[in-house]
Amino acid sequence: MFPDTFDITSVDDLTALNGQLLTALTFLGDQDLNNAFTINPEAITVGDYLALIDAAEASLITTDFSFLALSIPTIRAQLEAILTPDNVPDGLSVQQVIDQSIGVLEDIAAGDFGLLTVGFDAIRAALEGVPPETLLLDAFGFTGPGNPDIIDAFLDLLPQFSTDAFPAWVSGDPHLKTLDGVDYDFQAAGEFVLLQSTDAQGFALQARMVPVAANVSVNEAIATNLDGTAVMIDAADPDPLHVNGAVVALADGSSLDVGEGRIYRRGDVYTIVYPGADGAIGNGDSQVVVRVREGRLDLDVRLNAELLGSLEGLLGDGDGNPDNDIARADGTVLARPLVFSELYGAYRDDWRISSLGDSLFSYESGESPNGFYQSDFPGAIVSLDTLDPEVLATAREAALAAGLQEGSEAFENAVLDFALTNDESFLTSALDVPLASVGTELADTLIGNSGDDVLRGEGGDDGVFGQSGNDILDGGAGNDSIAGADGNDLISGGLGNDNIGGGLGNDTIDGGEGDDIIGAGFGDDSVTGGAGNDVVAGGAGDDTLSGGDGNDSMSGSFGNDLIDGGEGADDIGGGTGRDTIDAGAGNDSVGGGEGDDSILGGEGNDFLAGGGRNDTIDGGAGNDTINAGAGNDVITGGTGADQFVFSAFFDGEADVITDFEDGLDSFFIRRFDPDTGVENINNGGNGLAGFVTAMNIVDVTGGAQMTVNGNTILIEGVTAAQLTVDDFTFL
């Protein structure tokens, strides 16, 4: 379990504490707690952070979390299903995280907040004496988030990749995949054009390749034009990022605006996002993802349709035709298999950067493009066939041990690189290469790796499994099973009755046409069920759920969710958290759950239940039945003959009905509380009139007020005399 005390001497320690607690606290749906445990240390002062801690502790001790006890078995099952050794804090096992999280929730459900208050006190003690205007980042010796896989709140949210084309990439020593999917090796020494526009769009991406062994080179640096500004990432520098020739120390988890573009950093991964046609960055805009290794780097290139087909360079043109990808500057296509003299002759020379005027790189004193160029490198092509058998066998064992699939392209690249360098980081490079795989019209199984994969099932009942990484997964036609696992995934079910799981991360999921079952998992997910009778569960996180057409069953689960039922007779549950629910057209059934919810029934004869806390409910058009439940609720029936249900009354609570239409709307009153069996009202033997009398109806400012067992109900716009036996049903 957790320690009795917390030693907080750095932002790392603070992040580690957040990482251990947030797995449990995400299930509470308490906004004050969320605010305290999802902060950006670069954007909040010590004073403001301490105020959040105070608010969180106040909310904790004044909130009844006893409802949580009933959900703990479900929460344990969810944690067991999604946690892996890769997404738990360093030094902890999966079982330890589950036991810790469940233990915290059991204590909170029982009203024992000791662990959290100890944590709050440790934070206050660590920050004692620090001027309140100091940025939290500067309050300690900051060295970067301790576990970014768990605490995504420290990170700017990246825009999603473009889905217009498969990724191009450069990896290892170096292996290249063009925009149209052609693989080849290019082990030259010098600075080269990876891609550049052939029209006025001005896109440019350049690579600096340096030798590291006989006939082996790596990418040491890349340079690009980001909205008119030269940007370089140089793995040879302690601070790799250079903007307009100046070194920029970009903190882990932060971002930097460059013109209308932006550069994000997460650990040793730098993501460059280029502004789109609208002049701003957003989902689907072009990106280059750079992974900085020890003295070298790998990169993925994700371009949108605006650029594709109007490019040239070592990574092809992106016109959809792989046959013309490896071509000289004049368009002459190299014959395949590639010939050494052509590849490292005119082809290399065409794409070499030979002058400062053509270069986007920064240079130290005495450096120049020609200084990096070696005309006699490489001296020969090295392949698996040329390796010593013992060296080859050792490299194959290392690749298998790293988890690479034998026979795959990534496996072969890793074996070659490791055999030539004995450097295990090349195995990591192979694992991180984005897979681009397309199925057939049959039932295919497509499995990604730790990179940002693009997997498309096409026809057939496919299994599409993304693993870790920010994946693009498309089931295509057929009844598909799709799992996103870890990462911020973009998932499309396509036509058919699909089963989709988002896993960890902030996922975007579209079920497509068909009766789909979708579980978004942990994270702030966006889910569209599409046409069909879908089952959608948001999971822990602040989710946005849209049912689309059809009779859908939707659950927000834990978090402050935004739910739109769409057309059809939908069954919607908000779960724990402050939810906003629009049931849409159709005869819907809605339960807000625990939290201060906002519920709109929309068109149709709806049943709307608020649940616990203070809800705002509007029935909309139709003959609705509304049971606001516990809390101080504001209820609007909308147009139609609406019925307001009160099954229990709670001393000290005050409800408001804003639009009771006498002669059209009505009340349904339970004489006995169905949960406790306690009598709500007694007619004293005087029939229906006695029950109405027991409602204690009087005129007040703004309308008539009923009071039962200390629970007041204000009915606006009517008088006490208007509320007669004809307006009530008692059961």
C-alpha cells in the first residue's frame, strides 16, 4: 500500500504522487480533486496550486462518497483489464497499483480520507516559504515528469494525425519508407532532401546523415521550414531544438509556438505540427514526429492531402503510386532492385544539399553542408547475407528478446542494425517504427507495435489491435474486433457490427454503421456510435459520447461527460460526475447518476431521472416522466403532458419546477419510499383530498410551495388553489 508519509523534494516527486493517486481518483468524478491532480507546472503558480489543494480537501471532507462502495468490484475488473506493466508508475507492479487504487477508494467510500490529507499536508510542507507568485515548475529543481504515461495532465494535447496517407519514416541506420510505402536503405553521409514541395506550399524536410561505423550511417539531425521559420532538431546537442539558429531548451511536457505552427515535447519525442490551410493547427494537419536517441534520431512523417502528390525527395512524392517514388530530381525513376552505383551516384547527388542557401540547418563555426558530405561513403552495401553467421545469430536472438516479430520488416532491420552496431537502441527504433498494414476482403488479424501505427482491415470480420502508440485503426466493412490499447488512438469501425475498445489515452472512436459495442476506456475520449443500435461506455475520464441514429445504450461512467443520444429510443446513464446529457429525438430513458447533472430530454416521451446531487432537468417536447431524485433540483417539463415523480423526500432539500401547466401536467407521489419503506405521507383517512392536504401546499413568492418531510418543492407560476386532487396520483 501507500507509505504513511510522502517525501516531496521535486516536481518529479509531486508527479509520482499524482501518478499513484490519479489512477484511483479518476473514478470519483469530483471536479475539485481533478483540478488539484491535473495541473501544468509551467502554467500555475505556487499560490494558485495551494488554493486548488485547499479546495480539493474541502470538497473531499464535505462530500458523501459512500455510493462508491457498490462500484468497487466493477472498478477492480476495469483496472485488471487495462493496466499493464508499461502504463503503471515506475517501481510498481500492476497488482500493486490495483491494490493501492482499490484501497484508496475503499477508504474514501468509508469516509476515511487520511491518505489524501497526508498527501496534501506533504505538498504544503514542501512548498512552505516559497513565494506564492513562483511558478510551480520553478519551486523545485525540475527534471521532468516522473511518469508521463500516467500523468497526461502535464502535457499539451497533441492534434490527431492526418488519415490521408500512410506514414513515411526514417529509422535506424537509416531505413526509409516512402509516402507510398516503398522500403529501401540509404546509408550516405551528408545533408539531404527528405521532402520538399514542387509547388508554392513551401514544405521542406531535410536530414543530416553521419557515419557511425564502416558503411553504416545514422540520422544525426533534421531541419524543416515551420511556417517560414527554420527549425532544427540535432541529436548531437544536449538541447536538440534549434529555432532560427538559436538553441531552445523546451521543457518536457510543454510546447512552443513557431509562427502558426507548434512544436511539442514529450520525453525525447519532439512533434512538429504544421499549420493547415486555415492558417492554424488542428486535427489532421501535417506532422513530423522526431524521436531523439543517443547521438541519432528517427522520424515519422504524417502529411495531409494538401501536400500529397506535390512533393519530391528521398521519401517520394505521395501521389499514391509507389512505382515512381525512388526518382531523381528530373523525374527519372530508378530501376529496382536498386543498383549501388545509381543509388549512391546521381540519385544521391540530386538530393544532396550542397550550399548554405539551400540548407535549413544551423552550423557551428567552420561547419558547412559540404563538410558533412563524404563522396566515398558508403563503400559497399551491407546486408544480412554479408554478416558473420555467429554475429547474425546473436542479433536475431536480441531482436526476438526485444519482442520483434520474426520475419517482419522491423525484425530484419533490427537484426541488421544490431549486428553492425551492437547498440540496443536500434532494437527500440525498430519497435517504434509505425506499421502500415492493409487487410484483405477476408478475415484478417492486424497487430501493431509500440509505434504510431496505421492498420486498415478492409472487408471481412477483422481483428485490428493497435498496441501502444497513437494509432489509426480502421476495421472497414465486416463485424470487426478493434482494440486501441495505450495511446491517443483514432478508431473507425466502419460498416458492420463492431466490438471496439479504446484502452488508455484520449481516443476518438467512430463505430460507423451497424450495431456496435464500444468501450472507450481510460482517458478523455470522443465516441460516435453512428447509425445502428449501439452500446457505448465512456469509461473513466471526461468523455464526449454521441449515439447517432438508432436505439442506443450509453453510459458515461466516471467523469464529467457530454452525452448526445441522437435519434432513436436511447437508454442513457451519466454515471459518476457532472454530466451534460441531451437525449435527442425519440422516447428516451435517462439516468443522470451521481453528480450535478444537466439533462435535456429533447423530442419524444422521455423518462428522465436525475439521481444524486443537484440536477437541472428539461424534458423538452413530449409527454415526459421526470424523477429528479435526491438533491436541490431545477425541473422543467417542456411542452407536452409531463409527470413529475417524487418517490422520496429529503429534509433540507429544495426543488423547483419552472413550468407546471395546470390541467396538463401532473404529479406522481409515492406514499412510501421504495428504497427504505418509510412512509412519506399519510392522508389521515381522508382519501385523495387528505393526501393533497398532507403535501402542505401554500402560496409563496413566485408560485406555490409543497413541503413534505422538510423537502420543499416550489412550483413556479401557479397558486396553491390551482393544485387540486386532479393534479396528483398517489401510490
